[in-house]
Amino acid sequence: MERKSIMILMASLILFLASCGGVSDRPVGSGGWLTGEVNEKFETVTEHLGGFGKAMWEVDYRFQELWWAGNDGNWKYAGHQIEEMEEALELGLERRPERAASAQQFMTKAIPDVEEAIGERDPEMFERRIDMMMNTCNSCHALEDMEFLTVKPPLQRRSTIR
């Protein structure tokens, strides 16, 4: 199940329980781990979803897979990874809108440029565009006073998927 579907399902469950009257403070979840009033449950779920750091963790994974897919010429897999990366960023920015200005160049230029190279199935264009994407990542990190987070090409694969 996609994470967006899981979030919608969790929110729906909480809203359903709240609408039942009198059961809004009843523990829910496997083993009853989600406790408190409805708003407290929403806060707990929010904490579990995390802020931008968890989105960046996924973006890092997707970037590495994208890099390898493009270098392997596995264009369908590269297309899948860039779509997943974009979704992870969109959800992260929804949770942390104050990061949106710094991410603007990445969302409006870097992603579409790499998508174009993937669509063209052009290895040289892909290499140039993915390098520009890395530079955009590093510029965004600098804008957020996190210049110590330097994105570079991956040195080895983390996944068995080719």
C-alpha cells in the first residue's frame, strides 16, 4: 500500500472514531499504541510521519536508484524513481512549507530536466542533467544552512534492483 494511502486510511480511521462519539479517546492501532483524544492522535501520527528529514532520506535513496538506472540505461526504472522522488519531496514540502522557496529550483527545473533526459533515453544528456540536479541539491542545502550535506554520485549500489 502506498504511504499516501496509509496516511489517508489512518486519518479516516481517526475521524471515524471521533464521529462515533465517546470512543475518540479509545486506543487504536495494533496493540492500542495510538492513544489520547483525536487531536493528540493526529499529533502522534504527525510525529511518526516526520518532517523534511524523512523526506530527504527517501529522496537520497531515490536519487541513488535514479543515478544507477540512468547509467544502466534502464529508462523505465529511472522514470519510476524520478516520479517517486518528486512525490516524496511534494509530501515533505506539504509538511514543511517553509522549505518550499529553497526547493523551488529543484522542483521546477532539475526534476523536469532529468525527466526530459529520461524521455529522450539519452545517456549524455542524462549525465549532464543528473550532475546539474546534484548541484541544485547542494545549492538548496546551502540555502537551508545545511551545506555540510553534500550530494555526490553514489560509489556503490544499495539495491539489488537493476
